[in-house]
Amino acid sequence: MKTPALWLVTAAAFTAIFVFKVSFVIILAVAALVGLLGGRWFPATEHTKEGTAVGEAAVELPPAPKGSLRRTAAVGAICLALWWLPLLAIGGWLGWSGVHFQEGWFFSKAALVTFGGAYAVLPYVSQMTVDHYGWLTQRQMMAGLGLAETTPGPLIMVLQFVGFAAAWQHPPDGWSPLAAATLGALVTTWVTFVPCFLFVFLGAPHVETLRNRPRISTMMTVMTAAVVGVILNLAVWFTWHSLWPGGGSFDFFAAVVAVASWVAMERFKAGIIPTLAACAGLGILYRLAVGS
């Protein structure tokens, strides 16, 4: 974020997803195109440190595997089979319009656009599961996001929560909610991880080559700027639905707890675990006191 042009990309991405509800996938695609075509506005040399030297104490990494057509074909065939054969079997067994195949299809797409990490893709997941598919309510999605923040690696926790809750609330005929939800969580986890392994194994031989291509570096820089705007959207979305739950009146208790938590960690250097525990305890006591 070293130039006004990158800040403009961030602002445009935030406006697109927050105001106009543009899909995260489209935002990434447009950012990639702008990065490829707009090299003179986003010069890679200003944002990318090529060949950065490392200290003598750094661990020497082994050489990357050499790419070949045979290796690429073998890795691609194995990973694609592991990815799609179980999903197609579930579609044939429980129906292509059933919740389990639809979960597999959607979370496969989500796994393809995890550029920028959890906080970039979670707005896309929330937008689709609440507004498009109707699997969860806004309040349930907030609960899932809150649950995820109690642990490292929030993406997997949220996706498993969504997969479990969606199948629980929309089980196939003759299935118990628990059985449907368990399968939903398993499907979600599977299609989230396997595509990532596909990209790692296919891309590993070419990482160093891509780093030394200015056009690719520029594209990644612009996409990163767009992801910052998407993450800002998640922060605003989370704040809005925490302080005005369900679009209702302002929640003074939530605001006080949020400010107190920030002061405790920023001013008094309180640990995240004690802070979360205190917030959870206060929340329980407050709900017991108000009776809702």
C-alpha cells in the first residue's frame, strides 16, 4: 500500500462488496486484470522486493521440484480424482440439488478464491450462505464467526460450522439432523483442503519463476490491495451486526465490551485468552440478567 493507486484499488474493492454486493470472485478477477494491464500505474519494482537477502542464520530450503508435463498430469489427475469422485458420488446418491452436493460445489469454489486468507474469503462465504443459499440466518453466521475467533485458523472453523449447521437445518428425507450435519461438515472439510493441495503440488515447481516476472508481481500486488478492501468490509460488517443486531436498536452492552476489550489489550497488554474468557463470562451474565 505504497501508492495512491493502490489505496484507490482498496477503496474500490470495499465499495464494490459493501455497497453493491459484488461477488468476491469478480473483485479478484477485476483486480488481476487491472494488475496485468496497468503496469505503469502499479510498477512491480515499487511493491515487490525481488531476491531479498536472508540472514546467515536462516534455514536453507531444499530446491523446488522440477516441473514436467508427466508430473503435472499425474498430480492433476490424482488430486482431481480425490476432489471430485466423492463429490459426484454424493450427488448421485443424495441428489444434485441436495444440500450436501450444493455444499461441496460451493465450498469447492470458495477454496479456489482463498487469496488473502480467511478474512478475505469469509465475506464471500457469508454473502452466499445467508443471502444466496439461505442455509443460515445472519445471527447464525455471526455466531459462527464469533466461534472462529476463539481459535487460530478461523477459516476452517467457520466453514465447518456452516457445513454442519446448513445440513442440520436442511437434512435429506429420512436423515436425522445429526447424521446430515456430520456428513455436511465432512464434505465441507474435504473440498476445502483437497483443492489447496492441488495448487501446492502443481505450483511448487514454478514459484521462483513466477516471482521473477514483473507482470505477475504487479498482478499479485493489485490483488493484495483489493483483498485489503474486502477484509475492511468484513470488519465493518462484523461491527455493524454486533452493535445493531438484526438491524435493531444499538447494543450498548456490546459496544462497552468491545471498547473495554480493546483498552485491556492495547493499554494494559492483557492476553487474548483471558480477554476472550472475560468477554464470554460477561456475555453469559448479561443474558441471564436481561433474560434473553
